[in-house]
Amino acid sequence: MISLFSNPQLPFFQTQQSIYVLSDSDFAKYKQRQTQSEIDELERLVDSHKSSIERLEKTIDALKKDLET
């Protein structure tokens, strides 16, 4: 009896692996681009949260005015 797990050569279990060879300077540039991309995304998130905070503060102010009347 043949088990799928006993024969690692079966194509079903083979995966294609990609290997990239980069120079140190290319890798440094890649890391810099990735880092800048992450910074940009985090700044977008911060801006989005600031906008949400402003809307919430306006809502709080409106509710406080309603309490006063």
C-alpha cells in the first residue's frame, strides 16, 4: 500500500520556491522602499484616526449643547 506521505516526490506536495539573488546595495534599496511604504501606510492610518477623533469630538460637543438646553 502506498501512502501519499511516504513518497515526498509526488507532484501534489512539491512547491516551487523562488530564490532571488540581490547585491547588498539592491537589498538596502529594497528594504528602504519597504520601510518607506510601511511609514506611508502608518501615516495614512494616523490621519484617518485623527479625522475620526475630530468627528467624535464634534459629536460630543453637539451632545453637550443638547444637554445644556
